[in-house]
Amino acid sequence: MKVGIDLIHFATADYYLGLDTFAAEKHIDVEKFTIGIGQEKMSIAPPDEDVVSLAAKAAAPILEHIEANEISAVLFATETGVDQSKSAGAFLHGLLGLSNRCRVIELKHACYAGAAALQMATSMIRANPKEKILVIAADIAKYDVDTSGEATQGCGAVAMLVTEAPRIIEIEPGSGFYTDDVMDFWRPNHRTTALVDGKYSTKVYLNSLKHAWKHFTEQTNRTFDDIDYFCYHIPFTKMAEKAHKTLVKKVGAKLTQAQIDAQTLPSQLYNRIVGNSYSASLFVGFISLLDNIDSHLHNLEGKRVSFFSYGSGCVAEFFTGVIQPGYQKVLMTDEHKTTIAHRQALSYQEYLDFYHNVDNALENVVFPVNNQGPYRLAGIKDHKRYYEKSH
């Protein structure tokens, strides 16, 4: 039985801050960002955008192709959840009008939770092929102003419909995984922004990749040469480049830079202009591969794609999937490219205004309308979040 991703759709905020604007404000050479970390823009969420509204924007187009009451579970992965008790998925369930005969849960482990949700969904469907599960990975990456992480902010949500007989990619059984209790990135309960030891986190990421790869090969007997394209968690684009070169070196492959680019570059294009989206970033990369590969020259049908998920703290997993025949027919490429192209540029001051006007700790607040999408966080009343649909 084949199980995997039947439909997939991506959403991001309506605004972005160009790293050229950012660099000019900070009096830094822009190439530190465009070349040094491989980033050009970062999507910026206004105060009336959160992971729930982003997730709703990502999921709604999928529900145009399936009856909402067919969804049997919502697995919502995020590290920027909106409540310490109530699942972000419960808010999403109400916004989307899903059936009451549906299970909903939120999963958290830094940037790894999206992969965990996908693997959980595939296991549930193998146990009961009638299931149709909505997997959400949604996050808003936010760091303190004037810190090293500020230039790697971003936001995004990916919605995946996971089913039997998937039309886009079959997720293959067998994976390699690795866990270690480290403090490379964390966000205590009292903070709205994360703390990070950047150099240490890079070291742990690459070490986790080596261990997860070794376990993957032992579990599946697959080799580097069995994989056609590689997708990585992308906190910033250069990290994915470092990761792939590390893997190439570990397996002793003799590849040219052109061959390395062919295996990885299409999956990096969206992240360069969206920024970090934590649990969503691996799957934004997969969508980038699907949307940006030249299908006339490189038809992906039957090709094996690998996924390396890394979540600080840390948990990592390496797994693969096979692209299905006719996958192009159900892609939402035009919607993705339109979403990205239609974002509005912010000045640095406008970015700061958005940054400082998000106060979700208030008991009562009404947010001004900046979010132009179909769903927005309207406000908080008596500590209860409430959302609006624009149509």
C-alpha cells in the first residue's frame, strides 16, 4: 500500500523585509546576507497574522478538492503555538469548518515537528487506509532586534493532505533518526523570541545529519546514489548547502558543483525569499523543488527525494519518498508564485512597527487590519483569541 502526500499547499505573510533594506539600516554590506547566509528577503507577519491564520490560508485551497468532513485528523506542527493548553489545530478546525468526527493535536519539537506529524500520519493511514489526514507545519520565526538571528526571520505554513494512493509523493517506509539533549536553540515560556547559539547549532545540525544518515542506510539499505534530489531543513539557505556538502563528503561521492546544485538548488529558491519558517521550512523546500524544477528537462516522475529534518534540542530524521506519475496535474505552483510575488515591501520602520505591536499577552486587544488574506486574528477578548474570515 502506498501512503504519502496527495495534495500540498504553501502560504506566507502579505509583507516582506528585503535584506537590502535591512543591511542599509544596519550599515552592513548586503552580501553578508545574500552570499554569506544565502538570504534575500524575509516574510514578516503583521500583528493580525499568527500560525492559525497562516495555516488556514495554506489549508483552504486543499479543501476545495475534498469534502471537509472527509478529514479524520489534523496534526498541527508548530513551535510558535498560540496557547499553552489548547491546540492551534482546534482553532484551525473551527475556522475551516471541519467535521466533529475528527481528531486534532498539536506537535512540538523545534523545527522537527512537521516531519514527526507527517510520519505519524503515514502510520495512521497504514493502520486504517480510509483515513485522510491534514498535516500542518506552520511557524513564525522571530528573534530579538539587533541580534545575529534577526536577519534569518520569516514565516510560512504548509498544509499536506496525507492519504492512501497519494498523487504527489509516496513516503517510503524506513527512516534514520537521532536525538541528543543539547541547548543550541530554545525559547523559555516567558519569552516570545528564541535564544540561539548559532555556531553550536550549525555543528549539532551537521553531526545529527551524519548520525541520521548512518541509521537510514542501516534501516533501508538505500545508498546516496539511490536518491535523485535532496531536501533539507533550511534555517538559512547556506545551511542546506553546508549540509549537502557534508553528506557528499561522508559518502565519498565525487560530484561537481553543477551536480550538487542540480540535486539541491531548486529546493532552496523559495526559502531564500521567505526566510526561516521553522517546522514548515523543510516542506517549503519540497514545494520549491516541485515548483521550480524544469519539468520539460527533468520530469520528476519516479524520482526519489530525500528529506532531512532537524529540530534543535535536538531531534533529526532522514527519510525518502518517490514522486508519483502525473504529479504535475495536482500541483498549486501558480498559487504559490502569486502569493510570493504579491507581498508588499516594508520599510525598516514599518517592520519595527509590526514587530513591536504584537502583544498576545494582553487580556483584551483589537488588532488593526493589515492581514489581507482570507483569515486573520481579529483580537483577544478575556484572554480568548478570535478570528475573522474576510469572505
